[in-house]
Amino acid sequence: MAQSHDVRAFPYKIAVLCYLYDPQGRLLLLHRRKPPNSDKYSPIGGKLEISEGESPHDCARREVWEEAGVRLEPNEIRLLGLVSEAAFEGEEHWLIFLFEVTRAIRPEELAHSEFDEGRLEWHAIEDVARLPIPETDQRILWPAVQKHKDGFFALHIDCRVTPHTSQMHESWTHVSRA
């Protein structure tokens, strides 16, 4: 059976996701109003300004500023993971850089909790898997993030098949900080 479209022609999108924790270890999540993943929870994030040559690190810092109103110094974020997704929602491929903020963010640092993208909420780590998060995040991405806190991973998710499959390419469960 022929496909209705050629996945080789899908555009590639480049984005970041940022994991911010408060002093109690809760994770800051955005209850999204807009696609992708409307009415679901996800970390702060967004697309790189590719036309401006924006780096993934600068994009992460910009997104945290735009979505939470928190300014981060370059040394306050670290690359946690790299995720590629083939044929996400049958429309595009994604390359996603995952960052963790290396300092605790106090809730009062947030400039707001509601904005056009949705509502920011703090959630206990043990509750995240029970929230309405995208299926791939729940089954593949969130377990990898938890396992690799202070480490690094690189994985590929194939969204052309149901259920989506994944392949871990790199996995470091602890890194020493310079």
C-alpha cells in the first residue's frame, strides 16, 4: 500500500525542552493551550530561531525567560539529552535538545503563571507520570529524563509506527561537573 505522503520530504524542526526544579524538587510544567500537545503538560520549550543562527543553549535561556520570566546565566543550564523524532504526528521530523536548569528556581521567581501558551504549574516528580502528558513523553521521554538527571542521553523515536518505538544511542547516568 502506497503512503499518501513521502516522509523523506518532511521538514525538520529544531527545538528545546527545559526542565526546571524548585527547592522541593518539584518540576515546572506548562499546561499547554496551543498545539502541539494542546491540553497536555510539557516542560518549557520552543523552537530555535534558525534564521538568526540561535544556539540551542541560547534558545533554552530565551524560552525560560519568555515563558517563565526567569533569567538564567549560561552556566545555569546543562544539556541533559538529545532526542530525534521521525514523522511526529505524520507531519514533520524533530530534533530536540533537552536542558536541565542547574539551580533551584524559587516559585516566586516566576514572572507569571498564566500566559498565552498556557498555565505554569509545579508538580511533584512522582505525580508527573499520572498527568496528561503526550504518550511518547510518558512512555519514553519522561523515564529517560528521570534516569539521566545529572547525566546525558541521546535517543531516537520512530513515530511512523504504532506504538512508537525508540532506540537509545547514548546513556550516561552521571557526569562530573567541572
